[in-house]
Amino acid sequence: MKKLGLIVNPIAGMGGKVGLKGTDGSDVVVKARELGAKPVAPARTVKALRVIKRLGLDFELLTYQAEMGADEAWEAGLVARVIGNVVSGKTTAEDTKRAAVEMLDEKVDLILVAGGDGTMADVVEAVDTRVPILGVPTGVKMHSAVFANTPEAAGEIVARFLRDGLPLREAEVMDVDEEAYRENRLAAKLKGFARVPYEPTMIQATKEGSSGLELADQKAIARWVLELMEKGRIYVLGPGTTTRAVAEELGIYNSTLLGVDLIENYKLVAKDVSEKQILKSIEGKSAAIIVSPIGRQGFILGRGNQQISPDVVRRVGKENVFVIATPQKLASTPTLKVDAGDAKLDDEFRGYIKVITGYRQSRMVKVV
Amino acid sequence: MKFKQASWANDAHLEPLVFELSRANRTGYTLPQKTPSGANIPENLVRKKLELPELSEPEIVRHYTRLSQMNYGVDSGFYPLGSCTMKYNPKICEELAALETASRIHPYQDEGTIQGALELMYKLERHLAEIAGVARVCLHPSAGAHGEFLGMLLARAYHKSKGKERKEVIVPDSAHGTNFASAAMAGFDVVVVPSNSKGRVDIGALRKAVSKKTAALMLTNPNTLGLFEDEILKIAEAVHKVGGLLYYDGANLNGILGKTRPGDMGFDIVHFNLHKTFSTPHGGGGPGAGPIGVSRKLEKFLPVPVIEYNRKRRRYYLDYRRPHSIGKVKAFYGNFGVLVKAYAYILLMGASGLQEATEAAVLNSNYIMHKLRGVSGYELKFDASGPCKHEIVFSAEPLKRETGVTARDVAKRLLDYGMHAPTYYFPPIVPEALMIEPTETEPKEELDRFVETLKAIADEARSDPEKLRSAPTQTAVGRLDEVKASREPILSWRMYRKLAKQ
């Protein structure tokens, strides 16, 4: 019998309607409550759980005390085994992390996490990719690729995962600096990766020459990128697992997952570089940029890879930007976005661009 | 109507294999005592023992009759398998193909003794060329995908002759999976263009995709949504402008046959599936026939041999002296039996008959579209303000959202009602797709029954979803493990035996 874990961050999303852009930090929660904010996560979690309940599946539900899952499970009519010890009304990020670790110890097959980017980052910090997770979207900021589209969709995916099993794919966990965000600056950071169940539009993957397995498709992309690489040219390799596959195809196993690396003559020449270092290295040389969009959000520039600044892109040339993405990632990321921080450059990317999706295979994708 | 398929089973085991039924010395045949003298077969190649099954004639007859009763075909009932055009195969075509003069000739016979066969192929080529609006047709490819591959090889040869290496083939995201594979096999890089909200090629994306690297665009028209690419002339212009070729996938020719011609739309290479459009049987992997037609500028690259007619000598002959030919794509001249059936079908129908078939095929699918529209649980994903062509793609997504029952479950449940399932989960751009192609030969009553059944299944999904998840239960074989079947296929007695030993 499959085991499902459930963690609810009850305060996630409270800042949204009162314009606080998130609830990271306990003083913000107090302020949100003063402004009349009501919890939204519990009700949205119940919606997801009701979908699972309706399908009458045989599984064990494991959750945390009170409003961190037990209350929601009860409300949805699901029987759950409750663990942990929290102070109702005063739950913290530490509780979320502890809950994730305890569920990992209990060997759950999947943790359903209700919250926003901050909650996901907490969970990933605690358990990394050791247990698959799926996000119920209840937060204000949801830039990570681990969320289902709606609470109901989360319920459906969980049900399919429990009933039929679903493949897993790596997805980005992003977080935005709330301080900056409240001042209308968006500084999204890549916090890590999670493994999430993925519902492929099954044939799509196979019809376009995909193996249906994301790792194999990343390898196919990497092979093709390798064939396209030229000697004497500098390649600016953006963050992510798809770009990491390119590095690994070159025999480089210590590339920077969350940062930008430089490759020249098939060798890693600089790790985790800043914008300045990139500009210095490519000066007077032929260069190309290899990036992969952030899953679901679709940003190819300006999120998680701010080192690849408008200046860098201009020096390299727009036509030398290679965008790579697996068919699986594109299936959940139908359009791409740019927010390089230079409106004119962003405009130049708009319209259709060619994205490499496999070995000798690409796809025209719209940048909006 | 009640349906229950015959199931010949002993305990959990279905009708045994003919090898398993075999009992020593129970033969229904007589073999020559020894190798005929003068056959000149080296001693080490002569088999001492033949592992043929040993059964009496009635046992054999029963075995195959039982298997046929556990099968389902277009001769048993409705078969709306979208984009496969499972139309009825007239029996007279089978009879003609079985004639000794058609079935007992050999490709190595002297040309002078097979003039009739050559004439038949020559004339079939001419008919197909006229139907498609092309200069010349090659009948060699022995399957649809084989024809696609030949089409791509011709595109490659054409560009090479122009002194330009063109590396990219553009394929819409609604295309058949074989398009991607054929282009890749012929050495091209594949560029996918998305469909727009009307289910047609996004012309903006296409214009961005074409370049001096473009070798060809592979297009199915009507496309796999059953919709006519109404911007085909603009599409052709965009591709031709950069020097690329336009390739026509013939999967859906049944939707326009006799009404319009791919050649007139600007296609340079036109593909046919005789086993779809021209009513020859689908062979379950063969024998099929996937002829390729080409415009004048590509003619010289066609595979050898080409059948020609010498007017002076009044004689058909095989022409191998074609210096620009890409060479051979098949040992001989095509799957002749299939070609005979297609030729017979064309003569049987005549030009007006073919037109009428298209009209009926399109009428039937529009009838289903209008009757099924508004039935709760199913919806159309793309703009269907106008008529569809020979097929229509519904989505069972609303049903899935409401009940958790998927398009696959609906398809499997249809089998319990004595109907073949539509193609499901294709094209991939429609979630929970059910791709329905009724074909021209179905009567109104059958179409009505199909729509009523889909309604009944939607009701069942609400009242008893488990029933759908365990369907089919009225067939000889229940729901199969499709993943296992495609990952670990057992295709021969030898493989089966090896597995049994493990």
C-alpha cells in the first residue's frame, strides 16, 4: 500500500489579498493578521484532498498535527495517522522542515505540500530530492515548478500517482527575496531541485521522439549540443539539470547546478561566475549561451540566472543563445518568458524561437 | 445490442499455439521423402529435422476458426480508428488479387511473360498521379512509413543535386509520429511547429522556422484533427520561398479524394496509403503499400526500376537506366497483391464513385460531430465552427475531471459494446483525445448506436467508474499491460519458448 505524506503551511498565502506579497518572517504574519488576512491554505488543501477522497483509493495518509494537515484531512473526510507536535496558531518554518524529515523517515512515497515558494524551499532544504513532493498552490509567490495548476489538479495527480504510478521529473524550486519583492523588485533565486510526479501527455513524449524519460531526453539534448559545440568558442552554461546534462556529456561532473559556468574547448574553465567574470572572459572572443527555461514559469532569462545579464546577451548576440528543454518540461511550460531587465532586449526575444528538445530535434516555442 | 466475444480457453490459458497442439505423427500433410535430386544444396545446409507442428486437417481448421472468433475486424463491426481509415474492403478486390494470373507470377519472370502485371502497375501509377495532381508515382514502398522515408530520401537527393546541403525538416506538432522518424532516418534534423488555436499550422511560427536550411515541410491535410489546412497556399508559399519542398502525408487523403488535389495545393512530394484510401486491407504490419508521387522536378530521382511503355513495340518494360535515381528501396516493384486490390477498387468506383465515397466519409464524421457535441463529458478542443473532414477529435477531459475516468477507459469500454475503439491519446495536442473516423461505408444506424454508446459510457463513468476501469470484460482478452507489451514483446514461437524455459 502506498504512503502519502501531507504537510500544510497554514499561513501560506495570507499576505496575498492584503498586498504583502508573502508571509516569510513571523512579524509579517502578525501584520497580515492585523490587516485582516484570513488563512487560505487550509481550504485549498481540503479541495485537493476531496478529489483524492472521491476516488476511494486504498492508501495510507500520514500527516502533521492540527492545521498542518490533520484538520484538513478530517475536513475532507480522510482517515490519517497524525504525527508531530506543534503549537496550533504558531507554526513555523522549522515545523515544516521537521515534518518533512519525519515523513522521510516514515518512508512515505510522496509528500503533498500545501504552501508557496518559501514552503517548498523549506521542504527541499530538509529532504533534498530524497522523497518526491508535489505542491498544492496556496502561496503568494509560486515561481517553483513543483506546483500543480490548481488544488484539484494536485488531487488528481496524487490519485494517479497512488493508483497507477507516475514518472518523476526534477523541477526547480525558486524563491523570491520578499524584501525586494515588496519594493517591486523581482530577484528570483534558484533554491534547489525537487522530484515531482509528472503526468505526461503520454503519446506526446513518444511521438516527438522522446523516450518519455526525462533523464534520457536530457542526455539526447546534451549529445546534440555537444555536436554543435565549436572549438575556440566560450559557452556560458546556465543553471539547471538540463544544462548539467550537457556538462556531464562533456565528462564534467562538478558543474554548478544553481549557478553559471564557463566552458571552452570542451573543458570547464570557470565555475559559478558573476556577470563581471563572464564579461571579462568573453571579451574579444566568440561566445554562446546555453540556458534552459524554468519549468512551468518559462523564464529563459532573468530568473535564477541574472548573471547572464542584458550586457552579456548583447555581447554574445541573441542568435547565439541556445535554449534547451525536454519535451516533458515544455509540455508543462507552453510559452516562454524573458525578463532580462532590459525592456528592449526582452522585446527582441518575443515571438517564436527555436528550442532544442532532443537529438537533432527542436521545436518552435513562443516567447511572450 | 449485447456483445460477447467467443473465448476458447482451457483454464486461464487461451487457445493454445499451434505448436502446443501438435502431437507426434498426427500429420495432415505429406512432405517429399528426401531432397529432390539435382537441387544442389550443400550437405551442411540440408536440415535433418523440421520442427513443423503435427495436426490433422480438422484440428488446424478449428484452431484458426477459433482464433478468428477471438478477433475483431471491419467485417465484424464498426471500426472508427481515427487516421487509420479502416474502411470496408470489397470482396471482389480480394478475388481478383487471388487469381492465378495475379498471385502466381514471379518478379524474376521475363518481362514478356508478365506484360499484364506491368500494365496494371503502369496504369495504377497513372490513376494515382491524376488523383494527386503529380507527374509521376512510384509504387515500391511496402508500407506508409516506408513511403515517407522514400519521400525524404527524394528531398535529400533533390537538394544535393542543387549543390545545397539542407539539414532541416519541419513537422507540425499534430503530425503522425512516423513523420518525425522518417525525417530523422533520412538524416534530417527535425523542427516542430505548433498548431494555432484553430488547430491549424501556426503560420507565424512556420515563417520563423523556415530558412535556407529548410529541406521540406511534412504536412498532413486534412490534418490529424480532421481539419483542412485552409492556409495551405500561404504555407506552400512560405516553404517554397526559401527553396524548401512540400511533402504531403497521405494518411487523410480520404477526406479530399476527388475534391481537391495535393499537387494543386503546391505539394512537391505526395504520399499515399493504399491500405487506407484505396480500401486494401491493413496488414497489421504488412503487406501495405505507400506509393510516392512527385512533381516534374523530382521525377528523375525516383527509385529503380521505373515501369515504361514502348509505343513502337507495344510493350511494357522495366527501366533501370536512370542515372539520377536514388537506387532501390525495395527488392522488386511493390507489394503486388495490394496494388491489384487498389487498382480494382479504383476501377470499381470510378471517378464519380471516389468522389461520392469522400462525400459520404465527410458527411458521416460531421454527423457524429453534431450528435456528440453537447453530450456531457466530451468536448471539442479546437474551433469547429466549420465542418470537419473525414474524422473528428473529441476530448474526454471533462469526463476525466468529473469522474476520474480517462479516454483510455472509455475506449476500452467501447469494446464491451461490440465496437472497436477510436484512436485514443492522439493527436497529442488534444488531452484525453478520442479520434473518430467512421469512414464512408457505415450506415446511419451504426453511427447513432456509436453516439448512444458513448453517452451510455459517460453515464456509467458517473454511476460505476470501476466498471470502466476494469473494461473490457466481454472480449476474449481483457485489459492488457500495454507497457509490458511494447517493452517486452513476444513475437515468435522461438521467443515464446525461450521465455517459457526461463
